[in-house]
Amino acid sequence: MKNPTHNLIIDTSTAETLLAISNEDKIIDDHSWVSNKNESKTLLLNLDKLLIKNNLNLDSINCILTTIGPGGFSSLRIGLSTAKSIAITKSIKLIPIPSLLVAAYELIKSSKKYVSIIKCSKSTYYLKDYSNLTINKIISEKEYSSFEVVEINKIHSYIDQNYMIISYDYDLIYNNNDIKLDKNIIKTTNKIESIMHIGKIFDEKYNFNKPTNINPIYANSGQISSAIKLKNKGVKNWKKH
């Protein structure tokens, strides 16, 4: 059997699930679908179809790149559990990729002011301001998985300061009822390529030989409650962390 040469990309951070296969720096194929929190029934089925379509199997996979959040609680756990199971069974590398960084990566080298967002709860959002962070700082252990949990008023305050709002969250882009967000949100255009680039940088910096140590990141109930309390108090101008 030839040595495995392909990478498997998994993203279950939002309502739109993504699977992709790459070989070195080339995207071989990809498939995305609106899972509606139904990854437990659709993820493995679609992975099997994608591999068969490209005459591959799990023995063809050399490395897995998977988003670890923040994002949907159940969907992230299913996606990461699937990735970890494959990585452990096949003894291959698993590289964790922060979803907010994926959304914003294509703007990192620009001089523009921008924040990356993903839906958290019905009234709160995951947010990170990447405007003044270099790639070396972003991939530090302190920064690469950090985020804020905010409500809509804080996002509006960024818009009022002429920040760009970027996301690949399906619900925010296609099912968003907030008029101000709808006019200002920018859709991430190169999600797969961003995951590949970030994965390469992380692989060079960190040792990911223990998939069992990789866990999803998302807000705890205290962070969400705190954001909602501030909203109820009428706080419109939030202090940045």
C-alpha cells in the first residue's frame, strides 16, 4: 500500500457542515450541506460518499484538519469526535483549527479594521477582533483560541466605528433578521484554503501527536449569561477585552 498523502478537512462549527479533501496545497474535492444540527446522521454518510467519489478511503488520509470552535455545541462535539476517532484508529495527525480565525484569515494581512463573528445563542455571538494582531501573535497559545461572547449592540458599536464584520456562519449570512448586520456582514470566501493555510502554520509550530488532548472550544453558560445581562442593562458601548 502506498503511503497516505491526502488531508481530510472537517468543519461542523455552524449550520453548514463542510468536508473537503486536499493533497499538499491542492483542493481535490469538497462537499457542504445544511445539516440542521443533524451531523450524527449525515457526517459519516457524506464522508463515505466523498471518499468513494474520489477513489479514496480512510487509509488514504495522512492528516485531519478540523475546526474546534467556537460554534454550535453539539455539532462541534460530533465533528471533533469523528475526527478524533479516525485519527486515533488510523494513527494519523489531527490539527485543531479555531473557527473565528478561519472566518477572518483572508483579511489578516490587510490594514482594515475587522471582527470575526459566529452565532452563539439566540441573542449572543462569538466575536474576536483580529485587526491589530499579526499571524505570529494569533497563533500563540493565549490568542489562538480566545474569543468574546457578546450581544448585538456590541457588534453594532464596531459597525459604527467602521469595522468590517466577517463570518462564514450560514445562519448569519442567509437567515439574519438584523438589518444593520445584513448590510455590513462580509462572507468568508476562501474557507477551505484558509483552513489549509492555518493548518500548515500550526503544524510547523505545535506538536499534535495526541488527538485525545484536543477538545472543542465554546462558551460556557456564565459567558452567555453575562452577555445577556449586559444587554438587559442597556449597555451599548462595551469595553474591549
